[in-house]
Amino acid sequence: MNRSIPLSLLLSAAVLATACSKKADPLPPPAAAEPASPPAEAPAPSLTSVAAPEGAKVFFVDLVDGAVVPASLLVKFGVEGIAIVPAGTDQPASGHHHLLIDAELPAFDAPIPATSNYVHFGKGQTETMVELTPGAHTLQLLFANYLHVPFNPPLASEKITVTVK
């Protein structure tokens, strides 16, 4: 069996051994370090509710309390006095819709939950198809800011009851 070591490997090992055996020049002592300041952080968005613009209102278009409706229902949202913008768009006097189905108004100091009872329209939608089971259901619109936090007092529609035949 031939146990020859390639010449290039031997030369590399010799150069490395020579370099490691040389005494290194002493380094100057380290300078006194300044205390590191924490990195600047962007302020956290506030989850504090604010008042909606004076005179703003939210309402259902073509849907009234006591209506008898089909199981597949087109629900249109109306708004006056405030701009509709997608969620995440931090713009004064603006927000987006949420549809509450068989639910109570949520807390005003936290984002609206995202469940089948609290439906978010974060792209700025102004209508939706809703599938309801037979029987009575309550519907209410709630407008919220860019972080899904409701205005305080709430910018909400009248709570209506519809009956699916």
C-alpha cells in the first residue's frame, strides 16, 4: 500500500507550523469601552381608543331590523364622515368595517377578535355574502382603526335582528 503524502499538503503544513511558532507582536491594551446604548426602537403602536370624527356614522344599506332574509345574504355596509382604508393604513379619520354576527360589542382598548362572530374587512370591503342558519340572528357593524381597535365611543351601526326563513 502506498502511503505517500502529496507534496502540496506537506508544504502547507510547514508554512502553517512556521507561522504559528512566530511570536506575535503584542497588541495595545484595549481602550475603555463606552457603555453601549440600546438600539433605538420604533414606538409601539397605541392600542388606545380614540374618538371618531364628529358626525361619522356606520349603517347597513338596504337591510333593516326585523327583515326576513335568505340563508345566503348580501350585506352592504354604509359609512359617512370617515374614510375607509385597508387595515394597517395609519391615516387620521379613517378605518375599516367589522361585521358582528350574534355577538356583543368587544372591548374598546384591544383589537377586535377575528372569529366567525367578528368578521374583519381589512381590505376596505363594503359588502359581503353571509351564510346564516335558519332562525333569528343579530347583525351589527363596527368600524375600527388601522390596528382593528374600535373607536370610543364605538362607531357602530344599530344592532338589528334578521330572521332566516
